[in-house]
Amino acid sequence: MRAAPSTGRHPPAPPAALALALAVLALVMAPAAGAASLETAPTTIELAPGSRAGVLYVSNRGDRPLAFQVEAFDWSQDGGGDRLTPSISLEVSPPIAELAPGGTQIVRLRASPRAGGASERAYRLVVSELPPPGGGQEQQVRVLLQFNMPVFERAPSGGRAALAWDAVLNGDRLVLTATNSGARRSKFTDAQLVAAAAGRRAVAGGPVYVLAGASRVWTAPAAGLKPGDSVAIESRDGDSGKLIAASVVIRP
């Protein structure tokens, strides 16, 4: 049996497929507009207790000008996670700036005097690349960069982190709470639950911060575990990489 001869014509493309093909073609044919590359340093900023000041370096490693914005937030934790609120105690200058290709801008930080408290204060800086003026004239899809970095003002007396774990059964989940009663944040990575009868279970990746005077909560499967079991929480110090191990007895 012979196959029917080809007519050289193809069935019309469905509307959705045709629209997708045209969109891809438009992107491929869009004119190049030059690249921008926003960089920030350092990745963590420490403010000394005396001066309460620090600097952030923002650089443009691309080949076209860019503008950026720096926003400061007070950083707190309430067990369920991080909470950021616009800060009135950490000043940034300048909050908005433009950078020529290859240029670097120094952003100065200064915290207001303390009203009290013996623990370090925690902030977050959000550095955002701003869309170029007349952005509609560019026919090229671009991704605007954004960076989020921690800022700490050390406690007047220094101090250390003091992390303690608690484990409670809640149905088929084990609720793990890390509480930092120290004057300095705790930072760790790759937290795992280790139980003789249940093996290893991941708790948190990282890096994870538990701020001074704050708590964080995670859950893990409780299969094979019961009240009274002793388990270990193993993690790595977020700065040195050293192994950290803590034992806890599961509460009902």
C-alpha cells in the first residue's frame, strides 16, 4: 500500500501555538539594549556599638547606567518566621542613587541611639534595581535585581547566642522550637533531626537565623517517635561550619 502523496502544505497552527511562536520570535528579534549588573558588598553588615555606623557598597558591573533604591527594615521574629517593618531607627544615605557603568556608590548607615536593651539590634536592607526611565521604549525583557542582607548592631556588652530546643508531639507532626535567650543572633545551616529509632529527618536548610531573644518553629514527621524519646538536633555553625549538636526529650 502506497502512502498518499504530500501536497507540501501543513494544517494551520492552532491560535494558542501561533501566538506562542510569535511571542518567541519577537523576543529573539528584539534589539539588544546593553546589560546591567548590580552588586552589593558586604553580605552582612556589623554596626559597632559606639559609632552605630557602617557602609554598604553598591556597584554597577554592567555596560549601561542604572538606578537603585535602598530600604531599611526593623527585623524581628515571632516563632512563625521573620517580620520586617519599615525602620525609623536605621538611616541610609543616599536612599536612591544612579550608577554609571563601572561605578560604585557608598551607602552610609547609621542607627539611632538605643533607648535601652542589652541585646543586639537586627535590621534588613533591601537593595532594588529601579526600572529605567521610559522603560516602555525598550523592547527587551529584563529582570530587575534585588538583594536582601542582614545588618546587626552589636550589644554594648557583646554577648553570645544561647540556643535551646524544645520538641512536642502534635498529631503526626513533631513541633520543634529553637529559642535564643542570648544577646547575639544564632546562625546555622542544614539542621537535621536524629533519632535512634527513626533515622535522620531534615528540619531546615539555611542559612537560618534565630535572633537574640527570639524563637523559630519548624515541624517534622513524627512517625516512629513517641513522648519520652530522646532525639538530637544536628546543624552546622553558619560562620565556622562546625558541627552543633543538641539533645532534647520529646514532650507529649
